[in-house]
Amino acid sequence: MQKGSSERRMISFLLLGLCLLSLTWATAGVQSSDHLVVFALPRDSITLPCGIPSIRSCSSINWTMAGQFGTVTEVVKAGKVTAPSFDGLSLLRDCSLKIYHPALDNARLYSCDSGSLKSGVLLLVPEIAENPNPQDGRIELQCFLNNYKGLFQCNNTGIHIKWSTEDNTPVTGDRFQIENLSECFSKLIIKKKLTDHHRKWRCHISQNDVVEATISYTTTIADGVEEVFAAVGESVSLSCGSTSSLGVNAIVEWAVGERPPTRDTSPETGQSEGLHINKDSSMFITKVSTLNAGDYQCSNSTDWKKVLNKIRLHTLDVISQCGPGGENLTLTCVLTCTKKCDQDFNLTWFGSSQNGRQTGSVVKNNSLINRLIFPACLTGSEEITCSVQREGAVMASKKWRSVKALQTPAWLALPLGLLTCVAAGVLYVYMKRKRNKDAAHEQSNIGMTHVYEDIQDVNNEELQQQRQSDGEAATITTVYDLVQAVN
């Protein structure tokens, strides 16, 4: 009997322990779900909302933050900031707490308290670091969430970490390996290439499938080559990298292959016009041509062995050709590489409202070619874009636009040209005749004016003679009357 009762008591204790443990886990889950998680980057400002509803006045609000060993530090009391050791804090009108340029020490659990209600906000800071001792031939990037203690361990928070390239294309392929050690810690392992030099990688922090924060990291490879892609006709800037280590009198020089670049020369010499060096030692090409593709090197003029940066420039262009009679429009997208185009490069078309046939990307010498063929020349206004992708990420794009005037069938060109010439000839003859007619009319008016003046002069002379004759006649009549009176 005693043995049976002791077993029952033991089972009861075990059940009671399991129940208490379940309650503890449930309570912990409620506490973690009560905290709003907010992510902040050092360069940004962050606002911690006070989750207490219907606040009449911030004078009744207190803010506290958690410290080590369960300590609590008061940062806002009765609506006023009271934490002199923490700069960059302010209380907003809605009683939210704003932190300007948060540091790692700001990443803590904050509480907004009105006396009767309390709301918690957990501030975390994402970070990317590179493992200084990776495996041979590997690059290891680590993305994780921090608080003031260091690495933050999170579970069941709905937080996920994803990796992408610079244009937010997800990282995929045999060269990449992703290891998620926890919801708040992820590794990106890359098989190293020389062209990974100055490549940018992004870590995205999401919660409940919504991206909350993004942080970037640029890899640097010893003796690496930075790849740059540029569309023909556009401008491009080639960075020399950091020149702060050079002396005051040091001069930076650029070279293309084994020769210095030629400035303001014709494209026939291998360089496009409008090439110049900026004050920050970067090289600027105002109008890129296919002849600009090549390996560029930025070095110290006093020590050519000290290379500051190596750049491999690839150019992208689109060439159009319309067949006779307005048939078979062919658009050729050409990526001109410095040497051989990498197998990770790909050319794609998009933007056409009409169906075209793609030939696929084909390697020819140091070029990658992809053609888009239409059964007829496009008669409307169309904009078609060819993009070059590197491991799925878009690196450069070149647009081609159709012009209606250029889509006129070839058989109409000659009649239209002749009609234009005839119209111009008729207009010329008409204007010439009009000028001659106007000149003749003007001369006629001048001649008639002279005739009129001559007639006027003659009439005036005759009138004067007539007046003189009348005067003489009147005098004779008067003398005759006097003689008659004497007689």
C-alpha cells in the first residue's frame, strides 16, 4: 500500500511540474509576443511608438530601458527626458520616443508606462561582418541581430534573414551557400572569384514576410578586379578607390592595358571623346563606345607597382537592321567583354508589345550576342530594352526606340523625294516671278510719277501765260475806254 501511494504521489509531482513548466513557457511566449520588435541602422533615426491607447497628455508617461542583471534605467519621467548619459533622445507629441543615430548601446528593451498600462518595444540593430578566417577559396559573410549585450538570440519571433545581390536579386547558384544558424543569424558562403572585388551584397531582415531593414556589405579581394558594365552612348565613372593613403604630392595615373588612356581623341584611336579625370581621381567617360571596353588600372605615378584599383569595363549596345520592303526587323544586342565573356553573363530582352523571336545568347570571340527578330519592321512607337545579367543580377541596360519616320517603306522614299524637289522648284519659280512683278510695278509707279510732275509743270506754265495775256488785254481795254472818253 505504501509503495503504491508513493508512486501516486511521485506521478502527481511530475504532473504538477509539467503543468508549471507549461505555464512558464506559455507566460514566456506571451511576454515575448507583447514586445514590438523594431530594427534600426546606425545611419538612421528610429521612433519607438508608445502602444498605450488614448493618451491625454505625455506628462503622465514614463519611458524606461532594461539594463544588465535586471536593472532598469529611467529615460523619460513625466514627459521629460531625464537620461543625460544617452544623447539623441527626444519625446514626440504622440509620446513616442525618438532616437537619433542609434548606436549598439541603444539596442535594448524599452517600456512606455502610464501608471496603469505598460507597453514594450524591443530595439535591435542588424549587422554584417566578414569572417577573417574563412575556408580556403571562400568568402564568409555573417548577418545577425545585435543588442547591447552582443548577439541576440531570438526564437519564434517571425524574423527571417535573406541574402541578395546589389539590385535585390536573391542569391542563387552553385557558387553560393546559405546557412541559417537561427532566425537571427545567417551565413553567406561564396566561392571566391577575382571579380568579387568591390561587389555589394545585401542582407534583408523581415518579420512576418515584411522587410523591416536592409544592410549592405562590399567585399574586397586582394589583387581583385572590379567589373563595371556600361551602355554605349551613356556616361560611366571608374573609381580609383581610396587615395587617402597617398602622400600630398602624389599623382594618380590611369592606364588601359599597358598604355595610358588618350584624352579627347577620336574613337578610331581606341578611346571615345570626353574622357577626363575628376578631382577624386576617378576617370569619367562622357560617351561610352564599344572601343572603351578593356582593363583599366589606377596607380600611384611614383610607384606603378602600387595599384590602387583594377577595373574591367564591359560595354552593351543594341544595333537595328530593317530588311527591304519593311520586312524582318533584327535587333542585335552585343556585350563587348574585355577578354572572354564569363559564363555567368546572360542577355535578355523585354518591353516589346509584339511577339519577337530570340536566338539566345551566343559567344563570339570576346562578345556575347543575342538577337531579337520580328517578321516586319515596327510601325508604331516601341521601346525595347536589352539587359545584361551577372548571376541573375541586372548590371546594365540599353534601350532601343522605334521612330515612325524611319519605318516608311523604301519604295515610297523616291516618290516622296521627287515630290519634295518638285514642290521646292515650283515655290522657287513662284517667288522669283513674284519678286520680278513687284519690281516692275514699283518702276512703273516711279515713271508715272515723273510724267505727272512734267504735266503739272506744263500746265502751270500755260496758266501763267494765259494770265499774262488776260492782263495785257485788260490794259488795252482800259486805255481804249479812256481815249473814247476824251473824244
